[in-house]
Amino acid sequence: MNSYDVIVIGAGHNGLVCAAYLLKAGYSVALLEKRSIPGGAATTEELMPKEAPGFYFNRCAIDHEFIHLGPVVEELELKKYGLDYLFCDPAVFCPHPDGKYFLSHRSLDKTCAEIARFNPRDAEKYREFIDFWQRLTKAITPVFNAPPQAIADILGNYDLASLQSLFSILGGPHDILDLIRTMLSSPKNILDEYFDSEFIKAPLARLASEFGAPPSQKTISVGGMMMSMRHNPGMARPRGGTGALTEALVRLVKAKGGTILTDQSVDRILIDNGRAVGVRVQGNREYRANLGVISNIDARRVFLQLIEAGDLNREGLELQTRLERRTVNNNETILRIDCALSEVPRFEAYQHRDDYLMGSVLIADSVRQVEIAHQEPEVGKIPDQDPSLYAVVPTVRDPSMAPEGRHTLWIEYFAPYQIAGATDGLAGTGWTDERKNAVADRVIDKLADYAPNLKSSIMARNVESPAELGQRLGAYKGNYYHLDMTLNQMVFFRPLPEIANYTTPVEGLYLTGAGTHPGGSISGIPGRNCARTFLHIQRPLLHRLEEFGKALLPRS
Ligand SMILES: Cc1cc2nc3c(=O)[nH]c(=O)nc-3n(C[C@H](O)[C@H](O)[C@H](O)COP(=O)(O)OP(=O)(O)OC[C@H]3O[C@@H](n4cnc5c(N)ncnc54)[C@H](O)[C@@H]3O)c2cc1C
């Protein structure tokens, strides 16, 4: 049997980040990945080599903001391993049906000037809105970068700037209560409070809903961050696509002596006397883990699919039931459309400029439309009567991703995993090829209402249904965040309070990935936090001293 100090189940970017920290600390690590390439939801692939050779597509994640809130890129020296971030400026373009449009630059001043052309009051309120969410983001970033129940670690992350932001947000007793009120509100409540015009509310609602819930959902006003982060730290893409982040991590892992084995789908975690001692992959091959098994896939799948009930103690069995019945999934996931284009989509009615396409293009005509886009998937309906969508033409910022003069188009469209009443299609979800293509046609039609040259420019297209996406990622019900990102499943509740610190009732079995704090997206932070937890358990004194030493160093 092959034997390592640590086995990581899944080579998503969080698994790779976690492995990199452990390798740097001197442990031997093997990552076992079910797909034939590593990266999970962070890959760039030549998706249609026959119809569109030389066109490279980000199969999932495209825009990176959260990774710039943590130290992963610098600490792991990923530049040295080939990672080069290209910041997007402008960051967001959203044409409105009445001829106005929202165009955000990285600069807040420039963005306010754009808004003021249509509504000077909204421009002033936008400045206040962004200032609030930026201060809040700074104030809570130290919480992201530590295990959520490790108070000392969290406190150690605060520096002068984050403390200043924290105090400016907290203020006096009434301010604290008002802040709590804000956090309990919905994005829609907050947008109505700040703004008058639909052309600005709709795109901000759409971005807030990237947390995977409708803008009317209480307790996720924090979605306001999604816009403020596009100003600072900024929205960036690795040169060559999201997969370039994975490639840099793979180079680092290999350089440190790590092993990455693909086409290895783990189907059992081996437990001996209450302790995780290894894994078995499909085909019955076993791998031994002398110190720990770390899962990059979520706790629900780990405890319900990869562990035999007979291997668990009472605590573990209770956890199994709680994961099955207490973690929630709102049935919303994504239908993906990728196209190879002969030219960029042109927004003729909006004095088209190619730089509108540097960042993300949102089709969000009204808050109501965005609301329906998220409400309907929850009840199993496809919101395709008037689609809202998120589109990107990555080749405008990074021409290296397609043959010269050609472009790619990436579309994200929220859709249900299980279509209500359907039993046909992949895994009985209702998603047949015919249905996914019909929905994709509606989505393309909608984008073409704004960019009339779109349809004639499509050279090839690939549509991936929510069921296919779920199968590719191995994600429960296609949930790309592994677990919904609602407040009741965040921070010290993620995935459940008793396992929120990356450990489980099975000794030596750890959790990382999007299903752990601080959640989904490209950040690498769950990977780093989990590695720190592992190191702290393995060598508490040495790790504490190292951490203390780092805390004394001046911060940039
Ligand atoms: C369409 C789409 C668009 C997105 N856009 C963005 C975006 O623009 N910006 C952003 O920040 N985030 C975005 N996200 C979210 C982000 O991509 C994910 O939250 C993040 O990549 C999750 O990383 P992870 O390493 O935690 O998990 P994953 O990437 O899910 O990795 C888990 C790994 O485990 C493997 N695996 C699963 N089961 C097994 C098994 N039994 N045995 C072995 N291996 C297994 C999987 O193949 C995968 O490689 C998007 C997601 C999707 C789906």
C-alpha cells in the first residue's frame, strides 16, 4: 500500500493550497483527484478542440476577488511558480433597457462620475455605499484568515488598519445595533435605502446574489461586498485563465515533493479504531495516511458517502444525521455556456467600446428580474422567461486565450439542479440535452437583444447543464459552494458548529474546501486555515512559536 503522512481527497485549489502548506512544513502529501486533471472548479480547458482548437475556456470560476483578501499568493510565492494576475478595469458593465448603463472602474471617483451622468444623487450614495462595505470588509478580513472558533488566532490577525476599520464600523451603542440591523437585512433592503435608480440597483442586486440567494433574502446584505471588492482589492484573472492558478499550485506542490494522482475517485475513508488511516479509491486500491486524511470535498459527502456507519462512534453517527437533515441546499446551481467567437459582442445602443468587456457584463434589467432569477430555481423552475445572466469575454483582457483576433464568451446562468416534477434527463434531474440547449438559446437571445452581432459571431458553443456540472465537480446537487452561503451556514456555523474548525469526530480526519469557513469562491483561505489547524494539532508548541514570530514581523 502507498503510504504518506497526509492524503488529501480532491485536488481543487483549496486541496492544493492546503497540501502546499503541509509540504512546506516538511510532511509528505498525496492528493487524489477523481478527474483526469486537477483544479476542480478552477480549471481552464481547451473545451472544444475539434470545433474550436486553440480556444481556452474557464470551465467554472473566472473573476478572482477573495484570494486578494488573504496571504496565500504571497506566502506561497505563487508568482515564482508562474501566476500573474491581470486586474480588470473597468470591472463591471451593465446595460439598462432604458439606454442608461452602469460602468464601474477600479477607481471610485471615475465610477461616481459615470453614475452622476445619469443620477448625481445616486453617485454620491454609491460613494457612501462602497465606503461602508470596504470598511466592513477590512474589519472582518482577519476573521476569514483564521479558524472561526480560534479566538486567539483571529485577534492575532488584527493590525492597525483593520482595527481602525472595525472601530469605525462599530461606533457607539446605537451604531452597533444599527450594524446588526444592516447585517440582518436583505441586499434589496439596503439597495432601496441607498439608491433611487434601477440601472444601479439591478447590477448591485445581481452581484449580491452571487452568494446564491435572491436579493430579497434577509441576512445576506453582506453581498454588498461583491461590488466593493471590485474597487479594492480589485477583480483579477490569472493570465491564461483560472487554470493558471491551479497550474502554479501544481508546480509548487511538485517542486516540494508532493504527489498528485488523477483519475482516483475516493469511495471510502479507511477508519481503524476511530482514527482515519487512509482511503480506498474506485478499483479497490488503497492509500495509507500516517497522520491525517484531509477532505477537499464537503462534510455531507464525506460522512454520508465515504464513511461506513459501523466505523463511527455515537458522536459521528449523530453528526451523520445532522449533516443529512440540518445542512440546507436551496436547489440553485448554474447552467454554463461557453462560445468561441469570431468577434466581440458589440453593445451598439450604448456607444460600444471594447473596454466595456474588460470585466464582467451583467444582464440585470431590474431587481425584480434578478429576484425571479434566484427564486424560481428554488422551486425547481427554470427562470428563462426573461433571463438575467453574468457574461465575460475573457479574451479582451487576455488575448492569449484564443487564436489571434478571436474571442471566447463565458456565461453563467442560475438554474435549478432538480427541475420540479421531472424524472427524465441526467440522474432524473430533468436536464436532457434538448432542454439545456433550449434554455441556452433563450439566454443567448437575451444577450443578443443587447449585442445584436452576437449570434452571427458564434463559431462553436458548449452548454453544460446543472446536472452535468454537478457530476463533473462531484458536488452535491451541483452546489459549487459545496454548501449554501447563507448566514446560518457561515463562519462558526460552517458546515455545522461542532466541525467548524476543520476537525471532525474521527481522529485524523480534517475538512477543507468551499464547504468550510470562510466558504466558496477562489480564495485558498479554507486550504490555508485547515493546514494551520493540522500543524497546530501535530506540533502545538512549535507552530505557536512560528506564528508568534510571524506576528512580530512588520506587515506590508
Ligand atoms: C460555474 C461556476 C462559476 C464560478 N465563478 C466563480 C468566480 O468567478 N469567482 C470565484 O471566486 N468563484 C467562482 N466559483 C466558485 C469557485 O469556483 C468554487 O467555490 C471553488 O473553486 C471551490 O474550490 P474548492 O477547492 O473548495 O473545491 P472544488 O473546486 O470543488 O474541488 C473539489 C475537488 O474534489 C474532487 N473530487 C470530488 N469528489 C471526489 C472523490 N470522491 N474523490 C477524489 N476527488 C474528488 C473534484 O473533482 C474537485 O477537483 C464558480 C463556480 C462555478 C461552478
